[in-house]
Amino acid sequence: MHYLRIPILRCMLLLLAGASLLTACGGNDMKQPTGGAAPAVTTDSTQFTTIQWLDSTSKDFGKIAEGTKLDVAFRFKNTGDKPLVISRVQPSCGCPIAEQSKEPVAPGAEGQVKATFNSEGRTGANHKTLFVYANTKGSQVSTLSFVVQVEKK
């Protein structure tokens, strides 16, 4: 009889794995991205600079109607003496579409990281996180987040 348990266990594991893939882009995705190659951030500490986030790194947008596209922007200033290079902005989930400056940001200059969140089919509380990889002193990753409550149409 125990020979039947193994196929059943395998099926259960496959179902659990499939369910986790389907919900991977759910409303609460506060984990750092895993897998894939590490972003190309310089390891030459002589080229590191500092960044100051001019807005809060965590925003609450309150309530929006389902189907609304929410544009989010986080402003920053290069407070160091080297050009600031953002190598990548990685959403913790593929839901928000993120964009950043492709050109280095000069010392003293300002820039922004933008994201667009499409609320279609995402009713309820949505917690989204963006990881900004740059040549910054201390940590080369800044964490930005936003929360929005999507109300059904």
C-alpha cells in the first residue's frame, strides 16, 4: 500500500509548487528577488557615491479603483562626489513596471525612480517593493515601497 503514497506525495508537491507560482505576484510581495544573475554594480569603492531620497522611501496611496494605472515616483539627489549609476531597478514581483535614468546622475544633481502599477485584477491591499541597485556607499541596494488599496469596480 505504501507504493501508492509516493505518487500522491509527488502530485501534492507539484500542486503546491504550481499554486505558489500562480500567487507569486499577489498583493503582498515584500521579499527580495531571488535567482538570476546579480546586477552589474561596480565593486570599485573609489567610484561609490551617496544618495539622499528626497521623498519618503515608503508611500501609501490610499484607495484607487480597480483598473487604474498608478504612477509612482521616488525622487533622489546624488549627495556624493562621483556620478551615481543606477544599474537596475528590480520590482520584488513583475507587477509594477519600473524605470530609471539610463545616464549617470552627476554629483549634486537630482533624479527619480518611477514605477507604474496596473491595478486591473488586483483588488485588496497591495504592498509593492522596488530594489534600486547603484554604486552607493554602505549598501549598493536601496529599498523603496508603496501600498495601495484597490477597490473592486
